[in-house]
Amino acid sequence: MWREGCPATREDLRRVEINHIDFDGEVSRGVLVVNADVADSVVRIFTRLFDERFPIRRMRPVEEYEGDNNASMADDNTAAYNCRRPDQINAPQAESPHANGRAIDINPRENPWRDPRCACWSPGPEFAERDEGRGRILEGGLVWRAFTEEGWIWQNIDVPDYMHFDTGYPSGPFTPEPRVNSP
């Protein structure tokens, strides 16, 4: 959700339409808004997840939620770019990977984060424990490998944030250096 003062300009952003497997096992078309410098990497990652049939509940731009990150997470929406409202910021806008289009949150319900402002799991605690499950991200697992092999970082903050991948904090131009990781 772009607004005046956001670090990434509209010219910096790209709308990437991607097929994904939904939670009913059907092919769905989703949209991620990302920085142009990560667009090719995002296509490779999500093509791999599609080919491996990793389920994603829904994938919509946050403007469909009027920029409300909490509403997007509550809907279990996989999203990327969001220059969040001041009451939803957890990093200065200029440095924020989400506000720069270089972060993606995947299946928030299955992969919650521990919000230090309330010491609670958001969007809820049901899947806070890290174990196998549909739509879950585990260190060393498929989603983790798909992102980290492209040079992305999982949970790049000081609290558990199982849904979150970004290209580094503070956010800067992404020059992918694909690498192979071991769990």
C-alpha cells in the first residue's frame, strides 16, 4: 500500500502474478507487489513452490485490505509490499524491507510472529510451535530452501517471525547471490 513518504516509489515496484496451489489443492492465481530488483527471484521461488505443490491459502496485494497488515494476516494472506501505517510499523519506513518491496510474509496463520508490543502471537497462537504441517515453514524445509538459496533471509528480526523472508535489514538494493544452504 503506497502513500506519500514511502521509500519505494511506484516506479520501483512491480506487480507479479503467480500461480500457486491453494489449501484445496487447486491452482489459484495470486499477486505479489515487490521491488523490481527482486521480481525475478520471486518468480523463481514461487515457481519452485508451485512445482512442489506447497499450499498457499491466498495471495493478494495489501491494498485489498486497505493497507491494514492485521486484516491481511487475519485472512491468512501471503503478501509482500506494504508501506505500513504508523500504528503498524515495526521498523523505520526508510529501512523497512516491506516498505521497500523486499519482504514476503507467507501463510501468516500457519506461520505466526511473536509481536513484542503485546507479547502475543499474531495472527494467533494456534501454530506457534514449529512442527510439520500444511503450509508451514520450517528451517531446512522446502520454503526455507527456496528462499535462502536465492539469498533471502528468514526471520530477520529479534523475535520469532515464522512467516517472514526478506533480503536484509536495513533494506537496500538486492543483488542476488544465490547460495546453497544446509539446515
